[in-house]
Amino acid sequence: MHFIKVAIDPQNASDPRTANHHWYPFLRYQEECTAEGKEATVNGWLRSQGKLNHQIAYEEAKVKAAQKSESVAPKKAEESGE
């Protein structure tokens, strides 16, 4: 009789506490948020995993540009005498 030795691989595990496939990681994040009294969203989960760093950088640049344009607009109004 031959036995096949199977390594424990979290990708193939069926334990939702340790499995890293399908929605198990999100479900763990959801449990953490529930325990902390926060709303769990896919967007929040992706941000917490570092998957949306480019989106975060874009949003920060957009806010900075808006602040810069707001600070420039009053100066132009003062210069024109309005």
C-alpha cells in the first residue's frame, strides 16, 4: 500500500480561518471589522491589503491640486481688484 504525502497548503485548505483562496481573506477582514464596530467593504479590504496604493496616491494628488487651485484663485482675485 502506498500513501501519498500531501503538504498542508493554505491555498487548498478548507478551514476558513487559514484558507487564502476565494473570499476567505475578505470574510476574516469582515469579522475583524464587525468586532471593531466598523463597516467592512471590499474597497476598505483592498486598501488594507495594499492593493489600492495607486488609487490612494491619485486621491491625495487630487486633494493637493484642489487645495492649490483654491489658494491661487483668491490671489488672482486680489490682483485684479475684485
